[in-house]
Amino acid sequence: NRNEGFVFTSDNQFHRWLLGTDGSTGILQGNLGTSLRTRRPVIEMIREDFAWSLGLTVGSLVIAFLLCIPVGLYAASHTGGGTDRFLNAWTLVLFSLPAYLLATLLQLTFANPDFFDWLPATGAGPSRTDHPLFFQRIPYLVLPVICYLIAASGYLLRSIRDAGVRELATDHVRTALAKGQTLSRIKLYHVLRPMLPS
């Protein structure tokens, strides 16, 4: 028997990481361990940078919505046109492009001394102990924000465009057109409003 003599015990690396040992707690009690690089508790490092990551994500999504809503509504009101065809091809490319590959390409292009050494590749700017101003952090925000925008715009553009096409085909929109309302007003009050969550 190949398994003869094998005894299952909880004294192994996985169980020590999961449950803890020798008086220390494991990940189930919220102890994520110590960083091998900085020798600091991982939970403290996450706590320090959580607000920064949350702000970057929320800010990028707000910008993405502000850019994608007008473009998506324009494509919805011009179905079959050049903008609509380009948008369909563009969203297909974005859906097929992994975010990690996009981030790598951006770094190799715009943070590479051999090409365009315009932006920092990593980091979040000067240390908080130096009390940096917001504009000092802007160069560090450019690449992450662009990566977020491109990655999110594929889904947002397609969703807004498709929802706009459905709303433009409804009876109340055709009635508004028959009454002589402008297309921009219709898109704002009769198409965009039903698309927004109540």
C-alpha cells in the first residue's frame, strides 16, 4: 500500500496559516501574517493603503461614467452609423484585453526609459510624512486611472448603448419625438432617467 505509514495531522504549514499555532492566531481570526519584504503585519499595510485604493477606484469609475454615458447615448441614437460600428469593435477589443496585460503595456510604453519615460511606473507619490500636495501625486495617478478607465469602459459603453437602444424604441420616446422635442432633451429626460437606478 503506497499510503501505508501516512498519518494525517494538522501540524503542517497550511493549517498553521489557517488556524495559527503556539498562541498566535491564524487567518480565520484575521491574522494575515507578516510581510516577508517589510517584516510588518500584512493587515496594517492593507489598512494604510485601503483608503488610497478605494479613492482611486471610485474616482476612476466616476470619470468612466461621465465619459461613457454621452458616448454610449450618441451611439444608441445613431445605430448602424460609423460611431456605433467603431464602438462595437472597440468594446470587443476591450472585453478581450485582460487588465493585467493592459497595465503592463501602459508601463512598458509610458514609464520606460527606452520609449516614453513620462510617468512613474509604481508608487503613490511622496510619503505621507512629507505632507505632499495633491498635484504632487497626479503623475502617480495617471497610469492607474487610464488602466481603470479602459478596463471599465468596455462593459459600460456596451451596456449604456444597448440600454439606450431599448429606451429609444419605447412608445413614450416616439411620442416625445412626435411632439417635436429635441433629441438631446429626449436622451436626457426620457432615455437616461429610466436607465439610472431608482
